[in-house]
Amino acid sequence: QVRLVQSASELKKSGASVRVSCKTSGYTFTRYDITWVRQAPGQGLEWMGWISPFNGMTNSPRSFQGRVTLTTDTSTSTAYMELRNLRSDDTAVYFCAREGYDSSEGAYDIWGQGTRVTVFS
Amino acid sequence: QSVLTQPPSMSAAPGQKVTISCSGSSSNIADNFVSWYQQLPGTAPKLLIYDDDKRPSGVPDRFSGSKSGTSATLAITGLQPGDEATYHCGTWDRGLSAVVFGGGTKLTVL
């Protein structure tokens, strides 16, 4: 059974950093890219970037460049997302997801359960 | 403000058909495959449609996707109470070099 299990909720002060983990199981970790998506309260989905566990290549939108770091640990089949210099508008649920189809960007077939990150000032 | 435009809400009765639109531009929908997701309250999104019109295994054929030009559509037939959820569209935008989503459509099954 393919599963993505994320770390627990986080409460952070403005200016701090947060690191969310996404432990995968049930498939070959290096075969599929991992994407990170977040959802602010009552809002839509926002793409934060992807990482290839095969070669470590990453891609993130300009809105997050300089603040987000995506990494993987192939020995534990785990992906990580670190977001720095947190602001109140970073309060959101953060999801990791597997890019299940080579044919298209944005097709995520398996999702983690989400990690709630709350930023306070 | 989302790059892709969806109606914020829709409603329909059980058994009816509903179509949810997703409007974009030449830099996103027109040139790239569209995906659709169903999100029940408090849960992660679930992939319903990928590559414009393909269903992952296990997704009922009541759900179908189509695309024409800069717009995509998700159709749901034989509405059931369990279909009450928020539906999101997404695709790649070559101008932004990013995956973009619609704001989501909250579907109420009356």
C-alpha cells in the first residue's frame, strides 16, 4: 500500500523556520517526484515546488525562492520541506504529494495527510 | 487571486448532472494537461482526472474531464450526497514556470 505520512502540527513564531517531513512507503522512492502544496485557511491550493528523489533536482515558483528548501533522504524514503522567515500568511496546511504520471505536471496521485503550520507574532 | 478561474460554489440535486468550469489562458490550460481534484472537508485532495480526461483506477466513470482551448470542464453525473466537496483544477503555467490551481468550487448536493 502506497502511503505518505507527514509530521505533526507545528506552532511557530514569526521569523522562525519550520521543517515538515513526508515519509513514504509502498513504492520505489526514487521513481517518482515529490511535490509540496499548501492551503491557507479557506483558500485554494498553492504549489510550493517539487523535488526529484532520484537526482535531487528541485523547482520552486519565484514566490518561494530563497525561503523554501526541498530535500530528500533516500535511506529513509523521506522528503522534507523547510520554510524560513515565517510570516503570519504562511499559516496553512502543508501537503506532500507524489507525482504519479510522467505525462503531466500537476497530477498528484497520492497525498500525505497534511501538516498544519500556525505562525504567530 | 488564483490564475485559473472556477465558480466559487454550485449546487444540484441528487441524481442530477453538474459541470464545473476552469478557465485559464494560452500559457496554461491551452498548452498543458489539466488535473482535477476532489477535497472533502478536513482531508487531502484526491486525484479525479489527469491528462485532461483520464481517470485513475478506482475513480467512478460518473466523473469525466474535457478541455477546449483555454477552458477545462469537470462533469459529474448521477450526483450522490458523498460528492459534496470542493473541486480544484490545476495545470502547468509556462509563463510563471509553476503549477497553478483554481480557487476551488464548493459543490453542495441538495
